[in-house]
Amino acid sequence: MATKFAQFLKDNKIDPRRILTVSKRIERLQPTDRKLKFAKKAAKGEGAKAAEGAEKPAKPRSGRPVTPRLIESASVGKAVAGPAKTRLLRAVNRILEQKKKPAVDLKTVF
């Protein structure tokens, strides 16, 4: 029996190779992400605490795309970590967006 993820890919005619390429493009580090990481590292090195009223900076991209091993694990039904599921979901939603279909949530796919 196929898992929910494998069945979802089959029903929506999504090729796993396409997930790999889309994820690589989505998760690639941008200059803004590098600036955020550098600012965080610089603030940590100073040892001074940030003001409590200050807003939290936006989270940078992970820089870690979906791998073939991850897709295989999700398709077979092995345990997949939460951040990995989120990366898969972002890639699948981007593909669905390109196909003019509505985005899905995590519970629909996993």
C-alpha cells in the first residue's frame, strides 16, 4: 500500500525529480539570508542582549534542499523529521502553484 505522500504525488502527477529541482531553487541561500546569518553571528559574539522590545529578525532559508533519499523515505513510509517535511511541502506547493492548483497543508500530504 502506498503512503499518503506517494499517493498524493501519483494523483497530482508530480515527478519526484521535479521536487528536487524546485527545492534546490527555493532553499538556495540569498544575499538577504547571508546578511541575517551574519547579523545573528555578530550579535552573538558581542555578548550583549538585544532589547526586549525589539522584533525578532526573519528566519533565513535553510540552504538544505530536498534529497532523493528524503523523497524515497517519505514515499516508503519511514520516519521523516519535521523540518524535512516542511521542505517537501514547500516544494510540492510551488509545483502545485505552477500547475494553477491550490496549495495544500502538511496533513494532506503526510
